[in-house]
Amino acid sequence: MRRAEEFRYVVLAAQREGDRRLCAALQDLGVTPAWAEAIEILNEGSPLTVKELGDLLVCERNHPSRLVERMVRAGLLERAASSADTRAVELRLSTVAQDLVPRVRAIEEALYDLIDATLPDPAVATVIESLNTLVSGTPSGAALERRRRHQQLHHAGP
């Protein structure tokens, strides 16, 4: 196996393992990893339009309107006409979703604690730097950078 091929598959395997663990932990809440990400983004700062939310999503980039529709049907999001643009719809977390925020955060923190305990900090820093280089200039890399700025703006932490 070429080194680049092995790298690709190791990244994919790590992503799938993290997703598997996150899915299992979120299952009791009735929330998917993509829903958890949307909840976190909207909790950091809302209201947001569907487009604004889609621009910040890393897990679910292709069809944010489908994600939003499923979350509205599940009672997690509320839609309202934008006061700034009558053609736009603003999204906010419902009280049900707001009540889930601490539990979703605790689940995510447990996953991050596992990563911290498994990998030494210098190794993580090197991998992050390498992967940032790989995704730089791509749509996913741009979404990640917008997400970083959004978190910094709303003081949500690292």
C-alpha cells in the first residue's frame, strides 16, 4: 500500500470510528452527529439562515435544507421569517434542543477526552497541521475555517 493510500484510509477509519462512537453515545438522545453539530452551531450564535448554517457545517455540507427539515419535524429547530430579509428564514433552537445542549456537549467532551488520553498533544498538533494543509483551499477546509471564526466570535472555546 502506498503511503498516501494508507494515510487516506487511516484518516477514513479514524473518522468512521469517531462517528461510530458519537452515534452510539447520541442514540439515547435521538440525535445524529450532524444534528449535534447543528445544535452546537445554533447554540453558539443564532438566529442563522439555512445558508448561514450550511456554511458552518462540516459534517453535513451537501443538503443543509434536508437536515433542517428533519430537525424541524423532530421539534429541535424553529423557523421564523427574517426581519432583515423577508425571503430568508431564520433558525433557532427549540426549547427541546436547548435542553439537549448540555448533554450533547458532555458526549462530545467525552469523545475529546478519549482523543486527548489516547494521543499525545504533539502528535495531535502535527496531524491537525498536516490535515489543515491537505484541506486548505477546499470547500470542506473553507467550512472548517468559517466554523473556527464563528466559535471565536461567540467565545465557545477551542
